[in-house]
Amino acid sequence: MFSILLALLIIWLFWKLGIGMLKIVGFLIIVGLLFAFVSYLVLPLLALIAIGGLLGLVFSR
């Protein structure tokens, strides 16, 4: 629900700044693809770092 409100806020802001609807839709698509790419890339790396940290704590004692 928050993402829908954020998208509407971005559309309204761009509309008020005089930017066309095609550029608005393109920007939102690019942001969505960037978010999907970063989330699929960063979350597994964070999980591996967390597992490594937990294993380091277990084996250091």
C-alpha cells in the first residue's frame, strides 16, 4: 500500500513539475526494475554475511 502511495506521490510531483506522462511511466519502470535487481542481489549477500557471522561466533568460543 505504501508503494502505491509513493508511486502516486512521484506521479503527482512530476506532473506538477511539467514532466510528461511517458517520462513518468518510464521512470517508475526503471525504478521498479532497479529495486528488483538490487533486492535479488543484496538480500542473498546479506544472508551469507549473517550466516558467516553466526558461524564465526559459534566457532570462536
